[in-house]
Amino acid sequence: MYKLKSHSGTKKRFKITSKGKVKFKKPGQRHLLIGDSSNQNRLSRKLVIISKQDIKIIKKNLPYAF
């Protein structure tokens, strides 16, 4: 059996926690931040846990991560 390739974009954007959850950083924190409120900026700094339905898609893209 040959090795499966991991999706390189998924590798860069998502991390797997020790419990098997998937976390990622929200987009929109690079430029054009003056228009956002300070509350929006503060909330978008946090890492987000992905829902269980979306984990199936990421499992296909990262076959050896889980």
C-alpha cells in the first residue's frame, strides 16, 4: 500500500489537540484592521475548535494526524 499525501494547505491551517479536536485561527487579522471594533479584534485572536461535522473533512485531508 502506498503512502497517502496530506493536503499541504490543511497542514498549515489546522492543529490537532491531544483529545483529537481540531483548532484553527480565525482569518482577518493581517491588514485593514482599523475598521473593526476593538471587541472584534480581541475575539478574533482566539483559536477556534471546529465542529464534529467538519472534522470528517479534515480527517480526509490529514490521514496520519488522528
